[in-house]
Amino acid sequence: MKLTDVLNYDLVQFGFSATDKKEALDKLTSMLVEKNIIASKDNFLNALLARESQSTTGVGENVAIPHAKSADFDKAMIVYAKSDEGVEWESFDGQPAKHIFMICAPDGGADEHLKALASLSQALMDADVKVGLDKATTKEDVEKVFADFVTKTETSREEKQEAPSGEKPYVIAVTACPTGIAHTFMAAEKIKETAKVMGLDVKVETNGQIGVENKLTKEDIERAVGIIVAADKKVEVARFDGRPTIMTKVADGINKPGELIQTILDGKAPIYKHDGAADASEESSANESIGRRAYKHLMEGVSNMLPFVVAGGILIALSFIWGINSFDPKDPSYNKVAEVLFYFGKISFSMMLPILAGFIGRSIADRPGFIVGMIGGILADPSILGLKSDLLAYTPSGFLGALVAGFLAGGIIQVLKIAFSWMPRSLDGIKPIFLFPILGSLIMGLLMIFLINAPMASVMEGLKHFIESLSGSGKFILGFVVAAMMAIDMGGPINKAAYVTGTALLTSAGSAGSDVMAAVMIGGMVPPLAIAISATINKNIWPKAQRSGALVNYVMGLAFITEGAIPFAASNPARVIPPLFISSGIAGALSMTFGIVSKAPHGGIFAVFANAVSNQLMYLLALVIGAVLGALMLIASLSFGKKIVK
């Protein structure tokens, strides 16, 4: 599909004005309703605002590309609005958006959506397009600008089929941004445009949401005088081993491509040496604090571990429907379906520790770190694989031991790299597949058995005994803290810290369940429910654009999907977040005080109905109290000192 096929020239607006991007999006979606393009603006506007809450679509150079999908559209469409004064869009370069391109994509039309974004991003990096849009005063002017661009692009694509002349210096590049949409293609176009002006042959590989395009070949890499990797996420760079390579952020590909290319031409690009480390670091990782880097490694392990925990926990919880011991053939309540569910759940659950440690290790030291981390995770509790050894008998350390093993795996590989750096480069290939895994696994095993497991097991046991010893106000405070943490940043570091703690205590408790896990789960359920109830009681506290989305939070909250509250919290954090974390804390405190435990790490109301939560009636009571309290506090907070939205 050509770019000119998705641009709706009949909807082009000139002299567009708005105080900020929210008002701009509201006006644009209202226009779609007026033109009978969509029946109601609420769903699409909420989707646009949700996308903005993830990261700004202000791509810089006075351009914004808001985009979202909705069932209101049958096919992708782009709406263009030109603002003479500019609209504040929180763009990465701080400039207001004068050219606003709103991409309207149909549900299920992911490829169409992303290809439209890619084509538009490329067009907006073209100098002729920029000049043409600045001068345009009619829709016919805009149509001609993009028609000329498409014609020029098709011509250049035909030229691209020919091999580089071989007479000019050949520069290649890879671009990638976290979302794989706008910046990826804008950087690619800027590098290509600059290289051609400098009289060079050039080829740029893009790693976008629609996959790797224009992939660099072995011949490209061998012929190139240098390589630019402008990426804010991991891309494949092992292939550039031994070649002059500049590793930088994607914004540099947009803002200073000439400087990057000249560095290569001057012979100042460093020679890249791939030693089995991760394929590319995220943007500015070298400048990040140790704590931030450690957190990112931890989240890599946790994010890969959670599907195993959730699947295992829910399957085990479902087996309890026929009785708490119905999986056991020796128990009177035995049921074959329960045994199958329990068996599959245990398999999934048993993978939790190796996966956690393995992916932390992989995040730090790539594949060698993964295998060594997996070994450490298994050694944190060998019983998960039915392994026993009288000679190597020791106390399992469980979750904390696996956590330490993950970081230890990365450290072991880094030390081994230094220790074997004396070896000739011709033997580099055997390090990551032979030396590092063998020696790393041996070192990890010895450290886990004789150094790590015992102290980590003691810490875990101490934490469990401390929580078990709490009563009265102690349990109330602990429940309040862990549940409130779930609502402070709703998916951020604080939320994840609480969830990981609850999961760790749940896994160490086994079939007994964890009261902290129950408090954590209820703390994550309250925010969406509080928002939904507040909109039901007094819909006027929320803008019209958010009201229908607020009611969807009934489902989100009951399913323990805290993220449903994010767009509402982001719209007015000072007034929305305090009521949410206070009410979540109250619900968690009540759950702990009632002595409720959860045997599942997820599921929300489904875990309750599956008998994975003890004392279900009191748990539901705590949930209702927290959600209603939160709703009332939201109504008071958003109404006080603020004009009610009509």
C-alpha cells in the first residue's frame, strides 16, 4: 500500500490550534465524528491517549505522529493537521508540533498500521517533503508533496536493486528504536540522505516492528569501510566482529549522521570485537548507574519468569477445585483431572528458578551467561528436577539463591573473558560454546553449594519467620506497605519489587500459600476497580474521552491487571495516585489482618473462584472496601478545587 493511498486529503486541516496534545487529539477525533468517519470518538481517543502515556509520539523537528488502532476503522487512514503556532507535544527535541499526522488503524491491521508509520516516517525525513509541507496552503499542495515523494521513492527503490558501484566508499548502518516505528525509519532515511550528499554508497538495515528490512549481507559487511549501529535496543552485532563500527543511540542517527559518517571516513571508528556479550546494549547503558543496570537485568529475568509462575500457579490452583489434596491418588478426594492439572502446573512452576537466573545471566553475558545462570537456578533448589546427592547435600536457597545466581553467572563469564583474553583471536569461537559454559558451570556449582545456598536459605527462612511472627499492627502495616507499592507506579520498579517479593514468599511457602502474595494481588486489583466505581458514581469527574474506558476497568481490576489504571493516573497524577495507593494499602492491610493466603501468583477473581485464595468472603470484603474507598477518595480529590468537566 502506497503512502498516498492512506492519506485522507479531504480531512487536511490548516490553521490548526490547540493548547496541548490532549486538546489536539480531542479536536481531531471530534472532527472524525463530525465527518461521519466514526460514530463515537471515545474508544479511539482513549487508544490515542494510552499510546501517548507509553511514550510521546512527538518525533522532533516540529512533527508529531499520534497513532492507535480501533474497531471503528475498516482500513488504515492518515489525517494531517498543520499548526502555524505549534502544539506542545513533549517531543524529544523540545520543539512544538507544527505538522501533526494522526494514523488511524483498524483492529487486527497491525502490518498495515506499521507500514503506514514506516512510510510516513521516511517521508518526513525527506528535505523536499519538509519544504513542501511548510509552504502548503491547500490540500492539493499536500497531495502533490506526497505524490512527488512516492514517485521519487519508487525510482530510488529501482536503483537500489543495482549493486553498489564499487567506485565510492561504502557505508552501512543498522537503526532500531524501542518501539520500532518512527525513529527507526527516520534515522535510516537521514543516514541515507546524508551519505548520498557526501557522495557515498550506502545501505541501511531497519529493525522495526514489521521485522528486519533491507538486511545487511555478508558481502555488504565485508565491503563496507565502516558500520553505524544507531540503536536503542538489542540488535544483531556479532556479524560486525573485527570491523570499524560506531555504536550509538538512534537519536544520533537522526541529528548527526554527517558526524558519524565522517568519523568512519577518517578511520577513527573503533574496531568492534565480539566476545559473546549481548548483541547490543540499549541506549546510554554505558552512562547508566549500576543500580539502574542491575534493575534492568533483574527485570529481564522476572519478565521471562512470570509466564511460568502464572501458568503453574493457576493450573495448580485449578486442581484445588476438587479438594486441596485431590491431585494425590492416596487421598479420598482424588480426581484424575486434578492430578493432570497439578502435574502440568508443577512442571511449569519448577522452571521458575532456572528461568529467572538464566535470563538475568543472559542479560549480562549473553548465551554463556544463560547456561551458567540456568545451572545456578537449578542448584538453588535441585529438588525441582528430582536431583539428590548425599555427597553434595545442602540446604536449598530457593528464590533468593536463584536471584543471586543470575547476577553471579554474569560476573563469572565476565571474569572468564578477562582470564582468557590472552588467547589468540583465532580461538575466540571456542570460548562462548566450550570454555565459558564448562568452566562457568563448574564454578557456579561450587559457589552455589559451598558459598551461596546456606546464607541465602538463612535469609529466606529469616524473612519467613519474621512475617510469621507478626501479628496485629505488624501484619496491618506490612500488608499496607506491599499493597500500596502495587499502586504507586502501577507496573514500574516499585510495583515490580512488591510483586517479586510476594512471588518469592509464595514459592518458598509451597502449597501453604502466602499472605503477602494475597496482599500484593489485592493491592493490584484495587486501582482499576476504584476508577471504574468512581466513574459509575460520578462520571463527571472524568473527561468524556475517558468515561467509557473507565468502565472497562471493572474487568481489568477483577483480572488483576493494574495497568488499566495507568492512563487515568497519568492524566492527573497528583490527584489520582494518592487515593489509589492509600486505598490499595488499606485493602492489603485488611487482607493480612484477616490472615488470608494466596496459593496462586496471579488470576485475581479467578484465583478466588478456583479456591486458590483462603477465606474468600473476607478477601472479597477487603477488596470491596478498598475499591469503594478509593472511588470515594478519587471523587473528592478530582472534585475539590477543580472545575467539573461537563
